[in-house]
Amino acid sequence: MLSRKTKPSDLAHYQRLVGVLYLMTRLMHKMGMVSLEEHIENLPDSPLFVQVGGFDPAQVRLYNAVADIFRLFFMGVDNPVVIERSLALMVRHGEWTGDELRLAETAQTFLWAISIGESPWVAAELARQVIPVAIRPESAAWEAWLRKLTGRPSDEYDRDSLYEEMSVFFASLDTGTMATDDELLSK
């Protein structure tokens, strides 16, 4: 039973999730899995959230589910089948609301890309190129959710605009506008 129902009302929830996944992946790629331990074991205090607008307590269940998958990576589980099954369980049995489910599916796609890529950087590239546009462009429900995130009615919805917004967001993370990698690691 859900104790708290949350509904992302704007792009901020989506950006926060994808931004944190992107930063964790980038950190894992540059510094190795051990560098993630402090972040996945104490999510609310992770300096990664500073770069994406702060930790959202309303989404704590989702971030804990994501951290569980990173824990599998941390323990050396590199079998994509095991990761895929764990991700499927996360989505299927998470008791998500409709909007939370879209965020969970975003995390599922992103984390699955890490598990099959030769490098974790594959997932960062997936986030940069695919997720901002749409994970499942054939899904009417997904399209409607993206329209809701951008606040545009269906006749004004523009995938290119969402891609632009997310590209600017990733560029700000890449340039360390809010914090540098060294600052993240020293906290």
C-alpha cells in the first residue's frame, strides 16, 4: 500500500531523476564503483542532488529502488539477465502511481543500459540522446506524460523542445555549473 502518492507536475521531477542517474553513471565511469558507495548509502545527503535541485523526500521510494540496483553493481553483479530481472521486479512490484511508474520505467531503461554496455558511459549517452526525446515513442501514455511534464497541450507538444530543455540541463551538469566533480568527491 502506498503511504504517499506523488505526481510530478513539471519537468523538475524528470530532470532530477535523470540528472542523478546521469551524475552517478558519470561518477562511476570516472572514479569506479567504490566512488558511489557514499551516495547510494545516504541518498538524501548525497551532494549529487545539489546539482539537480535537491533531494525530493516525496520520491524517496523511487530513489531507494534505484539505489538497490546500484548496490547490485557495487557487489559485482554484472550479469545483464540478473539486472534485467531485478529491474523488472522493481517496476512490476513497486506499487507505483501512474506518474511514478513513468519515472520508474525511465530508471529501468537507464540502469539496463548500464548493465549491457561495455562501459557505464553508454547509459549516460542513452540519457543524453534517447531518454530526453522519449523512451517509448510508440506509447500514447508515455507521450501524454511527456506533454504533461512540459506543460504543453497535445497540439503544442514538441519533442524537439523537450530535447532542447534536457540538453541544456545535461550541459549544465557537464560544465559543473553548480558543482565540480572534485567538489562532489570531497563532500
